[in-house]
Amino acid sequence: MIGGTIVAVIVALALLAPWIAPHPWDTMNVRARLKPPSLVHWFGTDEFGRDVLGRMLVGAQLSLFMGLAAIVVSMALAVGFVYIPPIARITRSVTLGLAGEEFIQAARARGETSA
């Protein structure tokens, strides 16, 4: 329960980041560099004077997107890996069935005489 609540809060904060970030994540203010946490900058500022809270919220968005993308890709590879053998068998049987057709035999005979 506690873990699920923490994840839900992080997801909510990441989704609402553009509206709840107190300062833009990429705006530099050299005069405010390396400030400790305060009422203006809740988590302080970095070496370029950027708001750490805003950068964390945007970073959470990117992290969630990358995690979800990894899940989607791995599920597609896993599902594909499971279904490859039946698809290969069906494809092989259709190919072998077509190999005996008259138009294939004619194409083979034509190819052998012209080569």
C-alpha cells in the first residue's frame, strides 16, 4: 500500500509538473546559484541558478516516459518471441504448398532456360 501510494504521488507530480513547478526548469539566474532551500526555491538552486524542484519534476516526466517506453518495447519483443514459431510454421507450410503450383513450376522452368 505504501509503495503504491508513493508511486501514485510521483506519477501525479510528474503529470502535473508544468502547472505546479514554481519556476521554469531551464531558466538560469547566475545571481541565485547554489542557494539553499528557501521559500522562493523549495529545493534550492543548482550551479547555474536553475530551480531544482522544477528540474526534478521535469526529470520525473522523462523518467516515467522512458520506463513506460521500455515496458512497451519489452512486451512487444516478448509477445513477438512467443508468436514467432507458429507464424514461421504457417509461413513455411504456405510456401511449401505454393512451391508445387503450376505457375511456380513454369517460372522455374523459364528461369532455368534463360540462365
